[in-house]
Amino acid sequence: MKSLHERLKEHTDIEVPYNVWTCFGEKAKIITLAGDQASLGEDYHSLPELRAAIEWYVTELGGKVKWGNNE
């Protein structure tokens, strides 16, 4: 399965698994892509902004994020 950063280049939406989107709400069922931005449920953001938002949640849950070197 291709990751979000790979799909941003292709401009194809991503279906989110049930057990994931139910944690964030009905609007989070599909990651929609537009240009070089993506929406995880509400507004569109750049990859760095999306990563910062996800990292905030991970930190709140007691974890740490290490991003790969894939852009």
C-alpha cells in the first residue's frame, strides 16, 4: 500500500480503515488530496503541518515520532 506522501504526488484519495477513522470522526473516513496538500478530515494542510499534528497526538499518548527520510 502506498503512503500518504507517495499519494500526494499522484493526487489519489486514500480510504482510512474503520478502526482509525472512528477515533477521529465521520469526516476522517477518507484522506482527500488537492495539489500538494491533504485533508485528514477538516482543512487541507502541507505534509509538514500534517506531520506536526500527528506528532502532537502521539506525544499526548506518551509516544515519540521518528519520520523517515522519504521527503
